[in-house]
Amino acid sequence: MQNIWEVWPDALTGAECDAIVARAEHYAPAEATIGFSDTLRSDAGYRTSTIRWFDVSREKDIVARVMDFVRCSNRTNFGVDVDAPFEVQFTEYRATNKGHYDWHQDVWLESPRPYARKLSVVVQLSAPDEYKGGEFEFFGIQNPGPNFAGRGSMLIFPSFLQHRVLPVTEGLRRSLVTWIEGPNWR
């Protein structure tokens, strides 16, 4: 059966989630921006979070683990021409600044580059009791809901789907995000 998106509950173990959070400490934190290329800018009304860019060449085990799920999901659900992720982002949404990310999509359709983001992957690194708010939603289609709330759960979806993360009202929500790229959409 084909899905618009797919959730893998318990894709990663608690120990794997702990290891990702620990590795994030080795990367410099930055305030998240919006836009692509020369339009990058900060906009706290639209997006408030702290991000850390992982070095994909150093984190090959994380990339390989995610790609195991992506290959299976792509074969069953999406059937798009993909290669691999070239960016991996660790994200923290804090209640202290109402961490959120308003409606957006992960593709840059007017990009001059010969490749594009095809599938987006979000891994939930926080347990549901560690924060309130911060729900992930899609625009105009069914949302993943509680299936994607558990620590270690993984959500895979086409990068062109509009989505958002609602404000975190208590605690801290952590996630790992990557985009699986391939030749430009045709």
C-alpha cells in the first residue's frame, strides 16, 4: 500500500538517540534561518530554533542507519530517484523562546543546482514527556499524530509537502532532520 508519508515508530533505540544528542555537542550551535542561498535570513516570527550541522562524512553510521529506512520506504511508497543526504541537521525547539517553524516546504524548485531534495526525514529524539506543544503537522492532509510522538520514531515524506512545527510551550524538543537528494525533479 502506498502512503503520502510514512512513520517508523521506534526506528532508533534510546541509546542511538542518546548518542546523536551527545554528538551534537561537538558541533557549533546556530540560530536557524529561513530561505535558500542568497535569501537566507533570520525571522523569529517564522522560525525559532537552534540548529547544529553534522559533518556527514564523519557521521556515516547515522546516515547509513537512516538510509536503511529511506530505501525501504522509497521502494514501497515514493519511487523517486534518490542518492543520499548531503546535510544532516540537529534541531532544538525550546519553550523559553516558543521554538517553532511555520508552514514551509523543504525544496527549492527554482534552484540552479542539478540535484534537489526529494525526501525529508525527521527523527524524534525527545520523549513525549520532555516537552509540550511542538507537534509536527502537514498542510491539508492527515497528520502523523501520536505515531510520530515516540522517541526514536522516524517520519519520511516527499520534500514538497508543506509542513510546520507548532510552538513548544514547555520543555525542549530535539530532532534530527535530513533531506535525501537526487537528480532534479522532472
